[in-house]
Amino acid sequence: MIFSVRPVERICVVGAGNMGHQIALSAALAGYRVKCTDVSREVLERADQFADSYLADRVARGKLAEEAARSARANILFTRDLNEAAGDADLVIEAVLENLELKIQIFRQLDEICPPHAILATNSSYIVSSRIAGATGRPEKVCNMHFFNPALVMKLVEVVKGPHTAGETAEAVRAVAEKMGKIPVVLQKEIYGFLVNRIVSAVRREALYLLDMGIASHEDIDSAVVHALGHPMGPFRLLDLVGIDLAYDISMGLYRETGDPADKPSPALVERYVRGEWGKKKGKGFYDYRAPDRPAG
Ligand code: 3HC
């Protein structure tokens, strides 16, 4: 279908959690008018406070001009009201929990609330947009736009075209990522886990296997990956950063998709998932963040 896409000026980010608040702030820093929404008052307040402290810290460290910080702050509004957040958006980036039913419900609402020209993108780590696009009357304007954690720092953005996604939609989303100072890559076809999570999962699976076999401690496996391969952090430190709950969900999703027992979450992952040790956000995962010098067992 041929249609023209309006230039994106207003962005709505749905979900102010781990990823959403940093995606919203990145967009505000790039000059977009951003409204960030969440159902949780507490999560929104935390995101609002983070915006203040992050910008102030960057100004204090000479990384950002005061005027740029002021204008980024003025560009971003946090609100619990989805109608207010999405009613005038040119692009919506959904960044809620990895729950297909929840995403479908949100996209159905967004389709009613947003102007007809608006593009609806999901930041899902692994759910392809063809699972969601059918909930809208505008599947040609739906795609994946996948950021990495921490989104203010990580440069890559995966733009994934589904069979329903118009070329103009992918191009508009790619251009937004570029304006945000990111390095976009466009996947021409959908695949579970996209590029990066497939590669990360391969490394993670091997690291967990080595740990489960008792070959080495998680600290030593991390050290090997950092000091021999030059990764900025090892797979266990990274698991703690992105969330063990998310990694568990990704593994279970993949296992459901393939039926291959090798894709099941490993015992070391399941143990921590069940104990609620979901990584940095919970104070403990593979490492203990409540006592930074003491690694968790
Ligand atoms: N939020 C915002 N900024 C942060 C941050 C955070 N959580 N953590 C670090 N930073 C910033 C720092 O302020 C600093 O900025 P500056 O250079 O402008 O002063 C810069 O990042 C470097 O930070 P540090 O010097 O404190 O620490 P490091 O050099 O170790 O960098 C890191 C931290 C950027 C997290 C780095 O370790 C890294 O790149 N780790 C790998 C992260 C990664 O692989 N992410 C992808 C995960 S997979 C994923 O996201 C998939 C998704 O589907 C879940």
C-alpha cells in the first residue's frame, strides 16, 4: 500500500519502566515532544525524578549544555492518562511488559486513540509485530523498534518489518532512530529474537551451561568474556542488568516456539527466577547489589 508518512514530531512512549523512561528521555534530548505514560504512579514518579537527576548530572559533568538540558526537560511530560499521552502522537513506542495479551490490548486502545497517520511500534525484545498488528486497523503502520539497555547509552536500534509493515513505516522509524543519535539496522523479515538477542542468547546459553556443569564460577566466566573477547560486561553481569525475569521469559518463549529442550531456561536461571532474584532491579541476581563488593552465590 502506498501512503505518505507525516514527519514525526510528537512521540508517545507507553511504559516508563526499565526501557521506556530512557527511550523517552533519549527522544526528548533529540528534540522530539515526548509524552511518557504508565499505569503505575510510582513508576512514573521514578521516571520523572530520573529525568531531573540524569540531566542535572550530565550538566554538572560538562557532558550537556544547560540550555540543552532545559529544553529536553521541557520536551517531556509524564502522565498516567493514555488518551492525553497518545492523542496527538505521530509515533508511539510501546515498552510495557513482555506479555502478548497486554500488548494486543494496548495496541487496540492506541488504534482508537491515535490520529490515523500515527505509526505504532513495539520495543518488545522478541515478540514480532505481526502478532500484534491485527489488533489495529492500520497494520501497515505497525513494526518493531527495539532499543537496548541502557537505552540512553546503547546505540543500536533494530527496526523489524513484518509482512504487514509498509516500507514508508520502516523508513520513518529508521529516520527517528537516527535523529535520536542511534545506529538503526533494518530487518527485512521477522525472526524470533531479531539479530542481537539471538546472538546474546547463544553466548548466554553457553555461559549458563558452563556454570550449570560446575566448570567455572559466574565471576570467572564473566571475566573470560570481558578479558578475552572484549565485551563491556560478561553474560552474568548483563543478565543482572537486563533482568533475569526477562531472560527467563525469552527462553520460555523460544522453547515454546521450537520445542527444543536446549532452549529451555537453564537450572541456574530458573533457580534465581523462582527466588525472585531478578538482577539489579531487585538488588540481587548473580551478583549482590546491596553489598557491591560481595558477589552473590
Ligand atoms: N543509564 C544511563 N546511563 C548509563 C547507565 C544507565 N543505567 N549506565 C551507565 N551509563 C552511562 C554513564 O553515565 C557513562 O556516561 P558518560 O560516558 O557519558 O559519562 C557511560 O554510560 C559509561 O558508564 P560507566 O563508565 O559507568 O560504565 P561502563 O563503561 O562499564 O558502561 C555500560 C556501562 C554502558 C552499561 C557498559 O557496561 C555496556 O555497554 N554494557 C553492555 C550492555 C549491553 O550489552 N546491553 C545490551 C543488552 S541486551 C538488551 O538490551 C536486549 C533487550 O531486549 C533487553
